[in-house]
Amino acid sequence: FGSSRFVGSARGSWRNLAMAPKFTKRPVEVTKRLGKGSMLSLDGAELLLPSNLQHNNKQLTLVRSWSAIVAGVVSGMMGLEGLSGVLAFVLANFLMSFLVFFFALGGDPKKYFYKPRDLFVGQFMSGLQSFVLSWTIAYDYLYCF
């Protein structure tokens, strides 16, 4: 899956994380902020590197997809149907977001994402197809066959 580390992207110091998903530092070109682009302050106050933000979003998508697959298998094994299964998906996404927030990012998502709320609501539905697929396969395997 390539590198599985988040890359620090803002507000001063770079920091490697102790828990998965991990992010690595990569040298990149930085552009000045134009509209909603990347931010660069030459006095050292704030840096947002576009490739690091892209890498962090990619890692977040990967974590969300895997947590959706696990939640789908667990929901299927528990025999959840209808809205209770969808609620399991929502709870799994929020649980994953809080675990990443506290353990992987050290409680400071501003260093790793353009907007801190992106950790909780950004790409929220990215694992929905994986969840539904694994949910129906696990449920069908245990209860239908």
C-alpha cells in the first residue's frame, strides 16, 4: 500500500507518529496561497504543503475503507438489517475518526489537514460501498446459505 504515515503539513514542526497510520516527510515545492490552495508563510508561521495534504487525505481514505470493511463484516455477523446496519457504519466512522484524532494525530488535526473538521466529516461516505459489500457477503454467508 505504499507509505502508511501521515505527513505533518502545517504550523511549524514536523512530527512522525507512533501509531498507524503513520506519515512520512517528503520534500515538495510549495506554492503561495491563492483562494483555497496551499498556504505558505515565509516567516515560518504556517505551512500547508499540497502533496502532504494529498497524502494525508489518501491515508484517511484508506483507513476509512478498512474500517468500513471491518464494520460491514461485524454487522453481517451480528445479523443487523436495515437502519441498524447503517447506524453501525456511522458509528464505525466516528469511532475511527476519534481514534485517529487522539492516537495518530495527537489531538491536533490542524497540523495534518487543511480544515480540522475534514477528519470527521470529510470523505465520510468513502467507505460506504465497501461496507455494504462486506455487510451483505457476511450476512448472506451466515444466514442465507
